[in-house]
Amino acid sequence: MFADLIFAGLKSAAARGGIPRAVAPWLALLLVGAPVAQATPAIQTWETSNGARVLFVAAPEIPMIDVKVVFDAGSARDGEQAGLASMTAAMLDEGAGDWDADALADRLDNVGASLSAGVDRDMTSVSLRSLTRQPALETAIDTLTAVLAKPSFEPKALERVRQNRLIALRQDEESPGDVAQKALYRAVFQNHPYAGDPSGTSASIAAIARDALVAFHARYYVAANALVAIVGDLDRAGAQALAERITAGLPKGEAAAPLPKVSPLAAGSLQAIDFPSSQTTVLAGQPGMKRGDPDYFPLYIGNHILGGSGLVSILMDEIREKRGLSYSTYSYFLPLAQPGPFLMGLKTRNDQAEQARQVMLETLERFLERGPTQAELTAAQKNITGGFPLKIASNGNIIQYLAVIGFYKLPLDYLDRFTDRIAAVTAEQIRDAFARRVDPERLAIVTVGRSQEPVVETRGAD
Amino acid sequence: MQRRFIAFLICLLPLVAAAEPKVYERRLDNGLKVLVKPDHRAPILTSQLWYRIGSSYEYGGITGVSHVLEHMMFQGTESHPPGEFSRIVAENGGEENAFTGRDFTAYYQNLAKDRLEISFKLESDRMRHLALADKEFTKELEVVKEERRMRTDDDPQSLTYERFNAVAFDASPYGNPVIGWPGDLEQLQLADLSDWYRLWYAPNNATLVVAGDVDPEQVFSLAETYFGPLAAEEIRPPKTRSEPAQHGEKRLEVKAPAKESYLLMGYKTPAVADAAEDWEPYALEILSSVLDGGDSSRFARELVRGDQIAASAGASYSVFQRLPGLFLFDGVPAKGHGVADLEAALRAQIERVRSEPVSAAELERVRNQVVAAKVYEQDSLFYQAMMLGQLESIGLDWRLSETYVDALAAVTPEQVQTVAKKYLTPDRLTVAVLDPQPLDGKQPVRPSLGIGGQTHVR
């Protein structure tokens, strides 16, 4: 619980508020490098008999298995009821089939298995890790199958989960980082479903009825809307049988419709939220790029140079190394089904907030003007390609890749081709892509802290 | 929130595989211990250098010096300008970082298997040739102050934890925050860092751990090449204030802008290094899992789901520490309950483990979880190496990582009850309550460096 560890660099900042927790897994995926000489995981794919897509990598070295079932059922599907997807997911292990929450917990813990469900803006994912020996695997898989297909949404459990969610939302309000993050998404995405936080709001959570959860589950937890990723100590036949069992309870159903397009911001904005903290959190963002975007590689490497490579990024150099203004500063593109945000952030002592914000924005503008130097590009390419083996070393890494490749329908040779595509990007392509895709005049900026500025002020469209 | 902390801790637990990959050990003439754990699953390695120095070696007035020095280790040596270390590692595709704890300071690089030399070359250089320049120090100290604001001052639960430790320990350096007290950071001088560096950064005060797709003999040979020429230092064992017996329960209240209250309770407990009986720490660890090891544990079943007194409730204990620590409980009350209700419920749970043995079924469940976690651990090279480094750094034998699972599995219900009766007693207890203050901005702001707390950080 209290590890009493402090990291020098960004690791812990990413884990703890510097970069929002919900985003952290995605960031890891953004850091995909390129295959060098060694083999990338051999991905096998097929469909279950009721139409769920399966991606599988055999990993016979350790007697364990990871399964991740992903539904196109992120919070962007919440509609008018913010938090609907995430409340549905939160109820999965509160009772399913013949088992109540206690029985489900016993079944999993008794065999050392772990099950978790998570929701981001695009996906609901349910993850299972288990030993492959028996009876562990049978028990774990039967439990997963029930949880996916037959959650009971027991009313008393729902009220408890609802009340605890309301407490968690109030705790978010204690955190300047969480407050800033939520405000920034609202400012960047406005009326688009990506604007809302997956955890919902106090008002929406208080109002969600059981029927809505049941309906959401019935609509989206269906085979045609599902991807099953499997990594572990199984052969193809074993994985096929497993995937059949996992999806057996799901009706075929239909895939979810595409999400609406994201509009670019019409103008820049500045929202200063007063907060009794010693630091001011500064975030700036706008709609960025989507998965499979034609500019993906130039934007990805460019951002790596600008603010995506930890201690050696330009932002880190300007904000931390040269000026000591912040422990952590970063930028990232979060590619989603529709363009997710391009986001920059830092935290600094209240009286330095204005200075730090200016340095951050000037750093972006300079980068947009001149693009990366050849030396910066070469260093970034070496970092990304040289570090690739680290990114695919564990089953835990690989299952994440399978989920992304499968969910966003990226080509199965995505990892194999990554090196070449990274190596092919030129400095001019990066400059050009940033010039077209990042507009410093139309950034939504949010500050949360005790600053001297008026509470809300809008930066005109100039 | 507590859930997350605990889940993370479970990852850190020393479940390094017992049977599987063997560990090779060598000590260089200058005293550097080198441990190599071959694992050929993927063409990568982790190289970790662990120093036996951390906040528990610090004394009043210089708290935080170990952590600031860790930051300065990235700010240049006699032969490499500031930032070059990180640039070289990055150009070689490496991931790197460092972390400071109470009992150790560790540096690591994760690299492709053919890049080990990069790590050794750079780490051996900064072990004895750090530049420690004024300009970088002044700037980095500001970075650390920002880090402190982020981690502690602006996080009400972290702040509560910091102040809780300061009250729980009368004399032990575990009462100090790893990141340092604000006043100490204000008065820290470059000379304090130079002294600290000279005293503790030496081959005979470090353990080098390499795990991954490597050949042990080649690692030893490379270690000899780069670390071999470094001179040993006379390391004087630190004079650590030991914690005197506590006389009666202690309580504190922490006021901070917040929306929800928070409760922390800690009982003084021994660790492996100082336990009266070898099995006691393992019995305490089993106890923490019975109470809070998964959704079927007592706290989740009875406090969160059953009585619905807690929105979250946790129990934790660390077997492997250099000095005696705390068996911790924490929680957030559920709606309709105050922090007093939660405290009463936790005390009732504690009374129960004192008065009756845990069931055979509960113990069996914990054993199965421990064994499974040991298998899962093999999926992370980093944590396997980390466990070896941590054990050596706190003065224990890395082989404890191999006997850990068996030691846990051997614990009996009677032993769990025995340690509960012996250690979960009021005279060992400290209770902290977070008293939420309005967030509406009408309150005076905490001075950014005036008061402070401790750090609980991953």
C-alpha cells in the first residue's frame, strides 16, 4: 500500500496524476517501437462460431494465461447517462449466473486468478489472468464466461456500487490533476461523447437506473461487438476451444455504429479553476489523431521528440532541466477510434504558473516552426527501434498489443512493419504533419490552482 | 484508491520463482556484489544498481538528502555533461529511472540484451565521479520541491500518511518522509550531498543485479572491467536511532482541503531482520492477506459488501524492511458512516483475529494466491531483479526470495493468531484521521513549503 518509493523520472508521475491514470495504459502502447532483428509475436486470428474476433499468441514458457475481452462499449456510448458503461462494467463481478459477489470472489481467489474490468472512452475490457493448471483454468474460465454473459445487476449491490462511486467522484474533486483533466476533455471535445469522463458525474451516477445497465449490457456485450485476445500456454486448438467457451453465452448481436466525428476547436480558450493547492496544474490540448491515422508515424515520432520521451524530450529540457519549474512535463497524442486529444501538461508552484505556461506554449510554437533537427530525429528513431524488444517482452505487454491491434483493426503485421515505418519518417514530414495537425492558436488551456487570474476567461479566436 | 496501492504492493511482493532460473553470485575484490539471473525468454535485460542508502540513514536537518542526490546522479559526471547519461541510454533504446526508498537507492536501465556494456560504463562512471555542480544542484532542488508539492502537499491522503508516520515513530528514522521535510530541503547544501555521496556511493556498499538474456560469466567479466577499478570506501555502519517501546495509543488529526475522510491505523511490528521468531513476519503477512488479499478477503466481504461500513478498506505489511515498521490499516468510510464507525469496525476485525484462529479455508486461499503470484512474477524480469536487489540492500540474503513462498505456506492458523495477539495491541497503535476542510477556495491556502507530510509513492 505505501511503498515509500520516489522515482527520479517520469514513471511515477505517469502512475500518479502527472499523466492521468486512465490514460497510462494507452501511453504505453503509444511507445510502440519497431522490430529490429528478433521475431515479433506470431499473431493467429479467427472468429468464434457466433462471430467474435479472436487474436492469439502462444506463449508456452510460463504455465499461465492472459485473456482480454474487449467490447466496443466505451464511455462514448454512454449517451445522456454519463458513467453508464463504467457502472455496467463495475457490476460484472457483483453477481453473475448462479453466483453472488462473494461466490465469484471465492472462485477466483481460491485458484489465484484475477479478474478486472475497465472502461475508457472507446472500450470496455474485461481481463483475466490465471494459471493453466487445473482446476484453476476451468474455474477461472467458467467464472469469466458467466460474468460476461449473465451479470445479475442485483439491485442492492448496485446501490452499494453507486454510493462508492459517488465517494470516488468526490475524491476526484480533491485532486487538482483530476479536476484539470476532466475540465480539459470538456473543453477539447465540447459536445462530442469523448468530452465526458468515463466515471460519470455525481448527478448522472445518482440517476442511472438498473434497467439502463441491463439494456447497455444487452446491446453492447455481444459477440459481433467483441474482440477476444489470448496470450498464454495453450496451443491453437486449446485457444480455439477456450474462445468458444468464453463467448458461448453471448448472443451474436451487432457491432456498434461508428462514433461521430470530432470537430476541430473553433477558437482557443483558457479556463482558470481556483483550487486550494500549492501547485497549479496546467494542461493544454486540442483534438489530435485517431488510430490508423495517415499522419500517425510523423506525429508519433514528432511528439516523442517534443514531449513523449521522458527525461530527454524538448519540453523536459525547457521546463525541468533548464528552469526547474516542474517535476514532470509531457505531451502526447492519445489515438482513439476518432481523434483523441493532443495534450501537454505540467504542475508548478502557483506563483510560477504563468511563466511555466508560457514556456510550454513557446516550446510548442518553436517546434511547430522549425520541426525537429536531424539529430533529434535520429536519436528518437534509435530510441524507438532499439527499445522495441522491451515493449514485447512479456505476456502482459503482448496482450495489450493484441487488444489494440484487434480492436482498432490494425493490420496483423503492424508490429512487424513498425521499424521500417519509423525509419522512413523524415524531419520534413514531421514538420509538415505538425503544421497541418497542431494549431497553437486553438488550444484549450485549463489551469487548476491558486492563481491570481479571473475565474474564467476566454482567449479569443485570433 | 487504497485498492490501487495494494494491488501495486502485491506486484512488489517477493514472489520470485523458487525453482526456476538460478541466480549466480560473484563478489569483486572491491566488495561489489554482482547477482545474475539468466532468463532467456526475450532478448532483453534489466541492469540494476542498488545502494545501501536511503531516508532511514538520514538524521534531523538533512532529511531528503538521499533522494536529492539520486536526482543529481543524472546531472553529470567529470566526463559526461548533465543529461548525457539519459541521452546515451535513450539512443540505445533503453528505459531508465531511479528510485529512493527508506532503505535503498536504486538505478536501473532496461535494454536489449546486447547493450549491457552501456549500462555498466555509465553506472560505474557515476558511482565515483559525480560532478555535483552548483548550478545543477540549485535547479534540481527546485524540481524536488515541486515533486514534494505534487506528491504530498496537494494530496490529502499522502499528507495524512506523512504526518501519521511522524507521530507513530518516536525515534526511528521511518518517521521521516523519503522526500524530506520542507525545512530540511530549504537548508540543504551542495556540501551535504558531496558528503553523502562520498560516504555511501562505493562498490562495497552496492549490489549490481542483472536479469535477462545474458551469460553470467560474461556479465561478471564486464562488471570486472568497468566496476573493478573503482576504489572501495570505508563504510561505517550507520548509527540508527532504534524505536523505544511505545507507552499507550497515539492519535492525530490532519486537516486538509478534501471531500472525504480517511483513516489510517498502524501497529508497530517486527520485520524479518529483527523478529523474535523467524516465522512471525510471515504470519503477519498471511494475516494481511486474510484481511485484504482479494475480493474474497474479510475486509472486502464484510466491511465493503456485507456491513457496507467502508467504501474501501485495506491492510498491509512488509516482511522485508531494514528496521521494524508498521502493520497498516486504512480505509474510507462508506456513505452514511463516519470515520469513527470505520475505526470501530476495523478494531472489531482486529479483535476477531486476536481471539480466534483464521480458518483453514482462508489459509488455503492465501496459499493458492501466493503460489499463483509466484508463477505470474516470472512474466516480469524487472521485479525478479528488484527483489534480489532489495533483499541485499536491507542486509538480508537474496536467497530469502527463494524460500519466501515456502515460508508463507508453512504458516499455521495458530501462528497467525499468535502474532495478532502479540502485535495488534493498543500500546503499539497509532491512529490518524484526515479531517476534510472545504475546497471552495475560501480557506487560506497551505503555505507551499510551510507544513508538510510524508510520501507514499509507488
